[in-house]
Amino acid sequence: MTSYTLAKKVIAPVKPERGVFPLDHQGECKELMLKYMLCLSRNESKPSKCQSESKEYFQCRMDRNLMKKHEWEDLGYFKEQQKKITD
């Protein structure tokens, strides 16, 4: 009789690519996510109108290690854009 042994494959965890986030299983940022989604629905799904809400949501995720910390400019938030939106 021949015996075959199957090599066990070890799958090492891979760091998520930028823009891919772990799920918020504990719902730590759920309230801010809902606030952002409500803003989108009120503003014809235009993210530019909801930058403050999305920024709060990202800040929550970064504070709780649900995403890597980034500079705001790296995430597309620029001071000039913020001024235009609030004016």
C-alpha cells in the first residue's frame, strides 16, 4: 500500500490593501457610518457634500485600529476643498 501525505498549507495573513478595512464587528463606528449614509441620501449621493461626516467616520476607524492611520491629505481631504465646501 502506498501512503500519500498531503502537505499542510499554512496560509499567512496578508495585510489588507489600502482602502480595504476590517469589518466593524463591535459596531464601534456604526453611528458615524449611519450619519454619513444619511447625509449621502439627503444629498443625492454626492460624497463632496458629506466630507465632514466621512472624516468623522474615518477618524473613528483610525482611533480604533479598524484602519491604518493616514494623513488627511492621503485620504483626499484638502484644506482648500474644505473651505470651498463650507463657503
